[in-house]
Amino acid sequence: MAPYTLKPAKRRLGFVLILLFCLYPFWGGDYFHYKEIFLDFQKGAGLSGQEDIYDWIFRTFGYSYTFLRLSIWGIALLILFWAYKRTCQSIDLTLFFFGVCFLPTFSYARVSLAMSLILLGLTFIVNKGKLPKIISIVFGGGFILCSALFHKSAPIGIVMALASLFLINASKKKIVFIVLLIPLLVVALQNALNYFSIMELDADTFITDRARSTYFETDSSGSTGIGALIGTILQQGPSYLVAVLYLITAWSGRTSLFTVPERTISAYAFCITMLSLGFSLDLGYSLSVLQYRTLFFAFPANAVFLAAVHRNRIENRLFKFIFYSTIIGVGYQFIYSTYLALFLH
């Protein structure tokens, strides 16, 4: 209930529980596959397919696997919560939507650190706080650019962060322009085959692919089974509906009820989701990996938008459908992965 605030002690407890989930994410196999990489690194193996900075992180914070995860996801969460605090009228409401709807995906891979840096950078660009405006913009730009150090796919988020600044004061003409621009951007990226080769996302996501092979069954032909299909729909479908909700909200001018940082982060989530939708189209080059990896960038930002929508009582029916669909999707992830672990392995 409004005003959606918690006592500091309960907020700290919530932070600890979220952090514990990131340290020990039990819903998929990535935790154990990353542990294999950590143990191999301890024996002298290299970090194939990962950014150079992680070699330093593994050497500096590799006292134990748990401590390594604490250094990566702990910093990512602190940055994300800082971004939320600079963005939202009610950080507790935003943390609720993040924890209930998007935490499992946030906990699965190191890309979360890059996601958080982009959101924090955007808040400094549009909300100077007590800093001089130019200093705040420099800090914001620095945070956004630094995200590229932590994941190969971050440049996509950086481009969409720039696009979101165009939609701070979203008009119908600006929305149409962005929607029409996305397919052109997708085609341009698809033709830049060298860029995808440099990103090596297929190699980078082998952990997730292995986890999915245990998390969702495949049929005898190697095609994705019904379990994977249902999981994909429940995980990704609500986020595309969030984009529809943003269109309705912005088209009617009701994003003016949001704070400026909320409008920016909401626009960023919309731009990222539209780009992900473009990557799902078959235009001669398969971008299925980029499709869902790009969509995941929108998840932490979606928590900001949903909190703002709920606080302002916008499109309650559609909002509730999205919220409960997301809850069902998260529940499905937990239940189905547990089922496979208990009965198929």
C-alpha cells in the first residue's frame, strides 16, 4: 500500500536476501558451470571467451568461489540499488518488482554488472543531484562507457541508452521515429558480421546453453521441447507486453507523471525491448542469442517502469496481467528446474 516504504531494517534484510539469491542461485545450472570455470582457473586454465578484466577479478578476488561471486554480483547489486535510489520516488516498490519479477535472470550471468552500470550512468546524465551538471554528465557517461569492459554485449545497451535520452519527453512523433529506427539498426548490425564475430556471444553463452540443456528437455531430433517453449514464453512474453504498456502510457502522455529519471529508464527499457524484437526476425542472419541477451538488459529497467505505472494507477488491468504473468514465469522456472534435477538426472 502507498506510500510503499519500508523501515530501514527491513530494507537491509531485503538487500541481504537478494544478495544471497545471487550468491547461491538454485534455479539453474549456471552456478555450477561457473564454478567449474573457477576451479579450472585455479589450476592454471585461462578464461576463454571472457573479457580481460575478469582475469584481474579472478586473480584479485578468487579466494573462494563464493567470494568471487560476492565481488561480481555484490558490486552489481550495489550499483543497481544506487541507480534505483537516484531514480525512483519509492525505491522499496521498485526493489519489490525487481526481486519478485526479475531477480532470477539478474542472478544468472556476469552481464548484470554491465546492465547496472548503464542504468546508473543514465541517472547521472539526467539527475545531477548536488553535483554541477557537467560533472554529473561526465560521471554518467563514464559509467555507461565502463559497462563495455564487463561484457561484450554492453555496446548494444549503450546505444539504446543514447536512444532513451531522445525519449525523455516522449511525444507521438518521437515514439514513431524510434519504432521505425529499430529495424534499420537491426539490419545495420546484421550486416556488420565482423562485429558479431568480435563479440563471440555464442562462445560467451556456452554456460547458459549447457544450463538450458539440463533445465529444459529437448526431443530426439535435438529440437527444443515443450518445456523450453513454455519457459521461453513465460520468461520473455511479459517483457514484450511491458513494451506495449509503455507505448500506451507514453502515447497518452502519462509518462509526464513520472520523474525525469523514471522516464529515462522506462524509455531505455522500451528501446532495448524493441531492439530485441528486431533481433528475433529472420533477416538472413540468425541472431537468436542476441535476441534474448538483449531482452535481458531491459529486465532491471522494467522494474522502474512497473513501479512508476503502479504508483500512478496506469492501465491497471494490463499491469496486473503483466505482473501475474511474470510471477507465473518465475514460479515455472523454479518448479521445472527442480523437477528435472530430481527426476531426470
